[in-house]
Amino acid sequence: MRAIHYREIDGSGGFWALVGLLALLLAAGLTAAYFMEHIGHIITGMSNQVVWGMPHVFAVFLIVAASGALNTASIASVFGRVAYKPLARLSGLLAIALLIGGLAILVLDLGRPDRLGVAMTHYNFRSIFAWNILLYTGFIAVTGWYLWVMMEQRLNRHSRMVGTVAFLWRLILTTGTGSIFGLLVARQPYDEAIMAPMFIVMSLAFGLAIFILVLMAACRAGARPLGDETLMRLKNLLGAFAAGLLYFLLVFHLTKLYEAKFSGAEAFILWRGGPYTVLFWFGAVFLGGVLPMLLFWLPPMRRSRAAVGWGSVSVVVGGLALVYDVVIGGQAWPLSIFPGMQVSSSFYDGVVGYYAPSLPECALGLGGCALAVLITLLALKLLPFLPETLADEGN
């Protein structure tokens, strides 16, 4: 394998224009968080039935994608696939940036960001939320350590060991995120242990799709060669992850359909849920799985770079639809407080919750995404994360 030379990206006029646009989106997100904090959640679409709104959709998506974005580096160092080594630095950077963006949304959306210090110093270890604080902060530290080992030539010999630690940590992190939903037994659309491994497959698909889009955009903007061999390898891997996610969705819903107590919740998601049903079938299934596989593997488009780009966009959009369906749709279905009993009162018992995202919620979510992209851009400008060339061998 030829020597790899890394170099910072150039700061052209288009680069700084993009930085300015992202800064405006970030400012809009911070402004939205300010109004939500001082006026209250009355200006949002959230209610006592749907307590996690659109910001949580963006946050969960970014956190899950952060784990999967590190997959390229793991393949290179842990599994010894040398062809992925030039991409490892960008993989680690993107993992940290996505996680910071997702956590920023969570901190600003939960209502009392001033009490974050209490949450980080007083733990209830019977709560999966407490464990996730340790997992998230630990992931940033371990991935930062991993990047240091990769970028400091004298420490390169330790990259396999540190990469293995990062690989195991991200598996545990994503398992913890999936367990938040899988262990909420009162929410019938959740309440399945298979949600933990399903979230791992979600992370692999979402993270790799974002990684491909960032890689293609960075190479195109910086006029850096990106070989077909590298891109097609990533494309085939993303297609496999999209197929794997469809398999887990199939097993998840067939399992719940088999259990009689979940029949109402499953009917709501699969065919009686209105927008949630549309998001599941058209968003999660078609855009997130079927369409990318068609774009990646049908003979006329198998070698098309445009198909790789649009397929990756489709996975991202389908992933957002799936997370929306999980987070919002799972809350909209009424709680089962007394299983097997009929409950009737004036407090929305048995009533499907209504939710419509508000402008401040969307602004906060987009602000977190802008923060993740902004961190990535500035890091690429200041430090050598991207190789000078990713052309195929012999070119």
C-alpha cells in the first residue's frame, strides 16, 4: 500500500460561506432553546402524553449515527482491513462531532440545562439514563484517545488496542441507547429486548451513510481524488447494513404481532396510525432500506456515483423517519397502566396522543445538526484528517 499523506482542507470563499450558514442555524437553535426555557414548553408541540418531541428525534438520530460513524476506523484497526486505514481519522472525527451535536440538543431540550452538573455527579445506577451519561462522555474520551494514537506516528503501534476499546465502547453505548426504549415496558410500541441490537444495526447504517456524504462532499470541494474502488466498497457495505436493518424491523414487528397484548400498538404503527404508518412504510422501509438497495445493486446504477450519493441521502432520510416513528409514535400510543383492564377517565386514558412539531423544536434540532457539521468543517480546516488522495491503486 502506498504512503498516506494527510492535509488540511483549503478555506475558500465557499467554505466560509458554509461556515456562516451553519453558524446562523446554530444561533437559531440556541435562540429556540432560550425561548423554550423562558416561556416554557407551551410553545412546543409536546404535552403530558408526548414528552419527547422533535429535538429528541434529532438527538437520538445523531447519537446513534455517531456510533456507526466510527465503524470505518474500527474496520481498519480492529479487523485489519488496510484499505480503510486512510479513512480512519475522518471516521473518528465525525463520530465525536455527531455525538456532541446530539448531546447539545438533549441538554438544551430537557428543561434544566443548569442542573447538568447534578446529573453528571449524582448517579442512580438502577437507571439506564445514568449509565448513558457515563457512556456518552466516555465515548468522546475514548474516541479522542483513538484519534491521538492514529495521528501521532510514535503511537501508531497502539492503534489496534485502542481501536478495540473504542469498538467495544461504541457497541455498549448503542446497546444502552436502544435499551432506553426496550426497557420502557409501559410503552407497548417499545418493550422488546431486540431493540438493543436493532439500534446497533441502525447506527451502522446511519453513521456510514453520513460518513459517505461527508467524504464525497469534502473530496469534491477540495478537488481530492476519490477512487471508485474506495467508494464502491463503502457503498456495498452500506447496502448490507440497510438490508440488515430491514431484517431487524421484520423480526421486531413479527415478534410483537405474535404477542396478543401488543396487537393494538402494532396495528397503530403498521396500518391505523395515519402519519406514523406512512413514515414507517414509506420512510423507514422504502427510503431507509428498499430504495438504497435498488440504487446500490441494480446493474444500471451499480457503478454510479450519483446513485451512491442519493442512496446515502435516502438512508439518512429514512433513518430520521424511523427514529421519529420510534420516539414520537411510541409515545402517541396510550400507556398501558393497568394491563388487561379497561380504564376510563378524563386524563387521556386510552386516547392516542396528538403531536405536531413546532418551529422552535425544529430549529433546536437543526441547530444541533449544524453544530456537528461545523465541528467537522473546522477540524478539517485546522488539522490533517483527510488524505491528499484516495485514488485507486495504480492511478
